[in-house]
Amino acid sequence: MNRRNKGWRIASGWVLAMVLTWCTALTATGQSATDGQITATDGHVVVAYVTSWTQTLPDPNVMTHINYAFGHVNDSFDGVRIDNAERLRRVVRLKKQHSSLKVMLSIGGWGSGRFSEMAADEARRKAFAQDCRRVVDDFGLDGIDIDWEYPTQSSAGISSSPNDTRNFTLLMRDLREALGDERLLTCATVASGAYIDFPACIDYLDWVNVMAYDMAGAPKHHSALYPSDISGWMTTSGAVAAHLKAGVPPEKLVMGMPLYGRGLLGYCAEPDTLRGVTERWHAQSMVPYLTNDEGTLVMGFENTRSLAIKCQYILDHRLRGGMYWEYGDEHQKALRDVVASILLQGEAAPYPADYAGGRKRFRALFIYDPYAETAHVEFDRQALHFFHKLSYGEGFTYDTRTECPASLDTLRQYDVVVMLNTLPSGAEARRAFEDYMKQGGGWIGFHGSGYNDKHTRWPWLNEFLGCGMFLCNNWPPQPALVEVDKTSHPVTRTLPAQFIVPASEFYQFSPSPRANADVEVLLSISPKMYPFGIKDIVSYGDFPIVWTNRKYRMVYLNMGHGDEEFTDATQNLLFTNVFRWVALEGKER
């Protein structure tokens, strides 16, 4: 495995609460193993990779299986060579104190070769399998884990052949025959599930350890649970889905988790030594990360919160269990405890309060103009009613105003300002709003709040919106076919790729916001609509209608004209997603 010798964590007050909850649960359930070890009563496994180059002996209370890393195919392609064999014997001796602990030898790792030559030759392959059985017997092991990275691939600087996938299956067959049914046989796989013919070999395997990490480098997160703007070519959920689709049944799928950080500085074992970075949480990918002063992701990692969520994912998807690289020193203790307490207790993950309905309430300000044109006033009235219903259950508190406050101190009282078809008009109000947004304030603007032409005389508004001035619009208002531009964004990920929005007057701007590198367009009028309008007709051009300027915590929505805007469930969901993201999730970007 392409890992290093230590993981890391960022401590928080919640860690202590998590550990105390775990200990209380153990006492309450009357765990009765005489040696103090937690047992997987429901069949879940926790597999910990323990390396040959570290000195710490693992605590068997926090895992069911140890994969000792590493053994290798020997130079003659017909046997096994073990790194630091004496350390392996010390690890195996832990079984005398903890009878249910299983210890396996993991053969391979990143850059460990000679698999291709060994597996291609029947005599060598069978000799290797027999030597694996010898090692198991001599060391008192419980099985073998094969970590060939990767069949048919030479990316790790090892030899390969187009026949490796077929020969991998033959190797699993010969290993199963040599080990017998009483010994374990597992393998480690790349996140995509590629290079292995699972339908052909899965019957020989007890389970598959999916390496759902090292899936990207900064500025992307290497172990994101779900896809987002910070995830790489693969995510943990995608890795699970890929393996299931490839033929690995859930009861044979063990999901990998990293206990280390990866980023511009490589592998990080001690985050306490990092300076000049800010810790953030990505509410879509469900992982923490660090950013530099420019807001760029420089390190992706896991903490107790993200691992608890991943363990719950394992339970929810009825997977065999979890695996982590690697068992390190005290920096990983809280992380290991979380994995053990959730998977080995078989209970739902004790999420932080944010995930139990106790999220801290926020404060919103809604601004509207009661003297605007009738169609805008009607939208404003219905919008206030819509957002008022979202506040049921004390989800948030809010105030309404008919003018934008001219005081920065007043605006600072609010987590999000929602402008319904209106903009600050006076110089003081504009200056206060500019300062509020530059200092991290949240803004949602509907329809008229984005209107800007030569008479507006507010150049900063163009910079803030990330587009040019008003160009044209369709008239009269009519429904429109829209397309989702960014399906992985929290605002749009629950929306269909195309849908019809209720009748509205839609503004087109020039230059389009899409021409701005800081803008992320989320929704656009489909080109299939052209010509669009009856009296005033839009015939061509880029037509974004929902977007965010990444330089600010904001979303602009072109909808907001007339009394039909809240009649469609999909568009209502869009409005709700925008409100939640700017008010809550967007704050943690």
C-alpha cells in the first residue's frame, strides 16, 4: 500500500465525549470477554494494517484482525520474504492474551513486485502458495492478505502483463487450495475496483479490503466520502459502488479508511505542527480539510466526526466492516476508538449534535421593497411565507426589513441576508453591505436584486455578481426548461438533470457569469428554449440563471417574478437547498 507509517487527527472537545460514550456503552451492554477485547457480535470486522517499520504494539481491543505489512514475493518468484520477521512474531504473541484476535500477513504493497512473473507460471504459483501455507503454520498466522498493486499495471514501478488479471484468479485458487477453508484469504484493491475479475475469484476470498484513500492530491481531498468540488477522481461511496457493481457482495466488502492526512506537504502525522492553515468541514463530501490563506485546500484528512460518518455508512450499507491504514502512535488513538466503538458495538454512529437535530440556530434577514412593481411584491409576499414555514421547529430565527441596513454592525448580526427583488440604494447602505460580504457574510439574491444597468451606478455589484450588466429578458413571463450545470454541488445534487421551472421573467447578462473564473454556474436556461419569449424574444446566447461567486458566500437566483414561483416542488427544493447551503454549509467552506 502506498502509505506511510503514521496517521493523524485534529483533536476536538467532541473526541472526549465520543470516547466516554463508547466506554459507557461497553459497561451498559455487559461486554464479557474475559480478556477485555471487544468482539464483533454481528460479524463486522475491523482490519488494522500494522507495519514492520514501527515499534508500537497494537491494542487488540480496537480491531478484530491485523494485517502485518509486509511480506513480498521472493527473488526466485516461488516463495515469501518477510520484513522484520521478529516484529511479526511479537504481534502474533498478542493472540495469547486476546484469543479472538486474528493476525494475517499482507504480501505486497506499493512498489512490491514479482507478482506477475510468479502468477504467470504454474509451478512458481503453486510453490508460492505452498510457502504461504508454511509461513502461516510457522508463525501461527490466521491467513494471507494479497496486496498486489496492481495486476496489469506498472504504475508502481513493477513488472506487469496483460494476463495478470486472469493469473490473479489462478493465484487466488491456488492459495485457497493451499490454505484450506480454515485459513483466511483476503486481498486489497484499488478504489475503482479495476484489474481484478471478481466474479471469477470472489468465491476463493473471505473479503476484499477496498483502499478508499489516496484517491487525489491537493487541492483535492484524497478520501472524500461523497463527490463534490473538493473530491478527486474517486470517492469512498464511489469505490463501494464500483466494487458492488464489479461483483463483490456487500458481506465480502471491507471499506478502507485512512488515519493520516495527505496534501501539498505529503503525509502528515502531527497536525499540531502545522501553522498558517485553517480547518474546515465539507458538508457534502463529509470530510475535514485544511486551507491556506487563499482558501486553497492544502491537506485532506479524517477526524472522529468523518470516521463516525463513514462507519455509519458501513452499517447502513451492510458491508462486512472497515479497514484502516495504519495503526500508529497516540495521534491515532481517538480515531481507532471511534471505528471500534461503532463497528464492533454494531450501534448507530454517535454523530455530533449537528447530525442529531441540535444544529446551532442561525439568524436570517429578509429584505423586500413593498413599493416595487406588483409582480415583484407578490413574489416577495409568497417568499416570506415560504421561508417562514422553513423556520418551523425553531430551525432558525429571522427578521424582515423594507430597506437594507446602513450599518455594518447591524448586518453582522445575521448569518445570511436574503434580498427579495431589492438592493441597497444609498451610499452608506451599499458600503455596509460591501463590507459585510467582504468579511464573510452570506447573501441570497432573487431576480431584481441582481438587476444592474448603466443607471444603477454601482460598479462593485458587477464584481460581486461576477457578470456584466443586464442585456435582455424574455417577455411575458413563461415556464422554462432548465439544465443543471453542476450536479455535484450541494445546491443541485438532489435535483434532476433537467426540469421545468414555473413562469418567470429571466434576465440575461453580458458578459455571462460563466466567463468569470470565480463563478460556478449551477443552473441555466436550456438552449432548447430558443427562441424564448413572445414580445421580447431571446434567440441565442449563454443564459445562466443560478450561480455562486466563489469569492463570496452567496448565490444569485434569477427567479422571482410573479405569483407562480412557489408552485413547483423541484424549484422549492432548489430554493431550500440554496438557503441551507449559504446559511449553514457555505459557512464551512
